[in-house]
Amino acid sequence: MSAEKTYTAPEAEREYDPEYQGQQSETALQALITRIEQEIQELHFPAFSQADAVSLGLLLVELGSTRALPIAIDIRRHDHILFHAALPGATPDNDSWIERKSRTAERYALPSLLVGLRNRVGGGRIEDFAWFDVKQYTADGGSFPIYVSGTGPIGTVTVSGLPQKADHELVVEALRAFAAK
């Protein structure tokens, strides 16, 4: 019987994981930041209506339901909630996370994950600054601004219930599918 060898990627090749508390490669952090910055450039819409919010929300419900994801979904223009749903397994805590994530994406006009990642460059965290009110904001991923060409960000789409990078990636997947329609 021979032991099967497993390949472990060198640290520099591993994708940055914002959930991991240990040391990670600055190269991996920069690569993830660059990827999200490219997503921002890619995901602009000519317009975005309330009907679009419902369509995008239903697309996220479909993705979450077919994968049995315990998520809550929220699409809003500032304080005006255009779509909100909680799939089986989502909890009231997810609504609290949605509020804080969407506030962060709206305040900085950037995906909430990117806000957190940019502040980790050099080993810091935005949460360590006294002016960052963690009761109102969070730099965890899952909220992405809805960018309208020629206008800028007009709202946010937010998912909560998965690890923060997975929340972010699900939102991006849905925005890409919505844009392709």
C-alpha cells in the first residue's frame, strides 16, 4: 500500500482568505484586490429599475435555492428596500449583517469586501480605527454597489449567510448573469 501524496500550493499561490486569522501572502491579498477592482469595471449597467431589482433578486433566490444556501438577499437604493428574501436556514442575524454590509458599500461606493481588503494591506484592519463604527458598518464581503454608467452607484445588492468571500462571489455571479440577459 502506498501513501497518496497531496499537493499543497506554496503560500504565494493560495488565494487570500479574509476569514483566516493567520499570516497570508501580500501577493495573494493584492491579487484578490485587483480581481475585485476588475469586477467593478466590468459590472456597470445602462440603467437599473425597481423591476430590475426584482429580477436580480429572483435570480439570487434561484441560485441560492438550487444550491440549498442559507442566505438572506437584499437589494436597495439607499434606505429604500427594493427586494428582500430569506431562504431556509437564514436567521435574523443575517438581516443585521445586510444592514451593515450595505451601509459600507454605499458609504465607500465600493464592494464591502474591497473596503476590508484594502485596509489589510500592510497588516492592518479598518475595524482597528476608532472612527470605523462597527455597530453601523462592517468590512465583511457580500455587498456590491449597483453601478449605472454615467451616474455611478445607485444602490447595493447584498447577500449574507455564507463566509464573506462566498457571499461576495455569489453576488458577482448573479450580477454577471443579470448583465448577460
